[in-house]
Amino acid sequence: MTPDEDRRQFLKLGSLVAAGGLLAGKSAAQQPPSAAGPPVPMAGSHAGHESAPQPQIPADSDVKAEYDGFSRFKPSRGNDPDSEFYLGKRVPGFRSVEAGPAPFEAPDLTKLPWKMVNGAKEFHLVPMAVEREFLPGYKMNVYGYNDTMPGPTIEVNQGDRVRIIVTNELPESTTVHWHGFELPVQYDGSETLTQNPIEPGKSFVYEFDIHEEGTFFYHAHVPMQEAFGSVGWFIVHPRKVFDPPVDRDFGLIFQNFFIEPNQTIADSWRMDWNWHTINGRSGPYTTPLVVKHGERVRVRLMNFAPMQHHPIHLHGHTFWVTGHEGARAPKTAWIPRNNVLVGIAQATDFEFVANNPGDWMFHCHMVHHMMNHMTRQVGPRIRKNVSVDQYLANTATRPPVDASRDDPGFATPGYPQEMKSMNMSDSMMETIWNRREVQGMRAMWPMSIMGLMTALRVLPEDLYHKVMETDEPVDKGSVFEEIVRRFGNPDDYEPGKMKMMPGMKM
């Protein structure tokens, strides 16, 4: 049995044992398989923790639970700011360097297939108009590539030669710029400056060697097409795996659009922006990043907003900025942050050790970016049980709108500051809840994740298995409450109150 198979078998056995106890509501301590070694002690235990399965180092890993006072299994500052392990700076993941790069994952996006042709990895990229569902039922008309917005991820290795055949299916000319690459100038994709535009129905072949490594992206070099969504990841894995190795490698593209309440078409001429997406979806339809307790995680975040920067904040953890603008930064230049400003067209990498179990907000901190559809509420989107399509099909009639303003909040000076106009239908909520990544979250979580927001879920091994590796039903709130029982103060915890918006089914 290979080391990977050994580890999978260990994790499966351990997870089944632990999950069985959870499902049965037992309070008896879970005993790990003998091959796992002794459980890692949890310093500072609280009432109610004694019966919980203890976090463990996988049997096939030689990493430690603690480095110079920094624990991978509990919030920890470490002992010395000059230590290489302060705040988890160089604490390795469970995955070894020899195992190669961790798989890159951009939630809700696809990868572009390739085949080897005459010594080059050959990709076929098609700029085209696409329909993207920002929220369930909210289908918007934007630009993208190969039927998706953002476009599919191009993923290669340092040293590869790539050939990208671009066939333009847009109704207008375009080019593709390979952002950050040092390549022969005729393939840079700068419209007119370095190449003639690719006319509708025509193709252009880009071919160059990849000598860099890191986080890059491609996009149309026609400004209005950029504002319309024409972008995608271009990830280059290094010849030598980055050290310390990570267990997870996520990619998130942040974008802004302006779309009128009675439209499905983005208006790229506007100077303000009312729809905000991560990998083409708005919160709460963004897919949470789900990791295991103790893993080292990399997040590559790219800001492709037309006009606005994003201060990106992660709750419950301190991360290290390890790369910027497509290049790995020397370790001496890594800086600890919990909020980092990512400017327009910048790609920033950061890493952290997921040592604090729970469901954590991960978001842009601009308040209008933490909401959906920030515009004056007129038009059919605020009318009950209607859609834009229905409205546009018969513009001679107008659906009724409730403008009575009889809520007590309107008696206060100014306006009530709580947004109340989003139509969250039963079918919309069912689609949001049907994903495995959100199972067991608190019942009202969709009320708090909007716009440029998602969640980081740090789950103990057994709960990760239950949520992500089985099809078992998981009650709303059950996973969160179990984490509070093990790692928090259950006596002080109050389950979420079912505060309903009109027409909402949680």
C-alpha cells in the first residue's frame, strides 16, 4: 500500500469512528486507530471538550503539532516575533514537498483542457458572450470564454511551452493579454500596439515558453470588454514546490459590474458598480472554502474590478502575504496581515495555518461590496413573484410594488440601514442550501454573506468527512454547534434565530 493509500485509509477509519459518535450523539471519547499514535493534547481545555475527538497528525506526515509555541490546532501567537514559525509563517502543511504542488481549486470555475501538439501544450480559448447566474435565478449577460465567466483556468508547469489558439466568437474584435508574463512582444495581446485585433469569427495563435512561476491571469485588452467580464486564471506551478508546502491552493477572482434593476446586461460605461462577484457568483451563492483543521492553506486572490480596490479581510486567522503580482516573495519579505488591500488588476497570494475551527467570514471590507444589487430599488426586481423576463415580455403592464413604508423603522430620521429588498425565494434558498460545502452551517448564514463575501470553513477531520466526503443529510446548524461544543463555550452559545425576510425560506 502506498503512503497516500495508507493515509487515506487512516483518515477514512478515523473519520468513520469519529463521525459515528457524532451522529449517535454520544459523548464518549473517540479512540484513534493505534497507527495514528497518541492524540495531540489540546492546551487550555474547556468544559464540554473532554468527549470530543482530538485533532491528530496524519500517520504518513512527519510534521509537528507545535512549532516554537505556535500550534496548528489552536489559536496561537507563538513565542517570538523573530521566530520563523511566528504566526505560522513557516509551519508546513500535512502534504510533503515530494508530493508535488497541491491541486489548484477555483470554486465554481472550470479548467481549460489541453493536449500535447508538437512539443507544446495546446489550448483552445473562445471569447464569447455568456450568461452567468450571479445568484439563483439572477442570470446576467456578460462576456467570458468557453461558455463561462470568468473564463476557464489555464494551468501549466514552469518550463512548459504553451500554444493558445484564440477563436473570437464575440460580435466585435478582441485580443487576449497574458497578464504578467515576460514573452515575445508579438504575443503580448496589446490591441494594435503589438497585434491586429482578432476579428469576429477569426483566430489567432499565441505561442511562448513559460519561464516564470506563480499567479497570473489572461484578459481581453479592450477596456469595455474587461469591464464586461473577460478574464480567467493562468496558474504556473513551480519546478521546485514552494516551501513550506500547502495542503490547499484556492483561487478567487473578485469582480464588479453595474446592472440596472430592470436589466440583465452589464453596463460597462458606468462609473459605479452594484453587482459584486467572486468567481462569477455573489454571496451567499459563492462557494465556501472548506479545509481541515491544521492544514496550511494558500489563497490566490485577484482583483479584476474595473475601478475599485478591495481591502480583503479574513476573520479568525492571521495570514502571511507570500506573493504579489505573479511572483513569489522572499520569505524575509512576508508580512502578517488579517486585512490586505488588493488593487485593481493585482494578484496577491497569502497563506495561513487553519488552526481555528469554525465558519469564518472572508470578504472585501467596503460596505457597498458586502451587499448585492446596490442601487436605488426601482423596477421589477423588488416586486413579489415576478422576474425581469416576465416584465420585459409585457411592458404594457407593471407589477404592483409595495411602497407603503409602514415599517416602524421608517419613523426614524433618515432611512433604515438594514437592506430588506432582496427577493430570496424558496427555490433560491434551496439552491443555496443544496451544496455540500454549506451543510451544517447556522440556519441564517445566508443573511450575512452577500456580494464580495464568502466563508472559510475550518472543520475537524470527522466533520470534514461528514460534510465533504459523504452524502449524509446534515442538519442546519449541527456542524457549527458541534464546533462550539468542542472548541468554544457551549454554555454561552445561542442557536441562530429564524428571522425571516418576506418570502424567504431558510
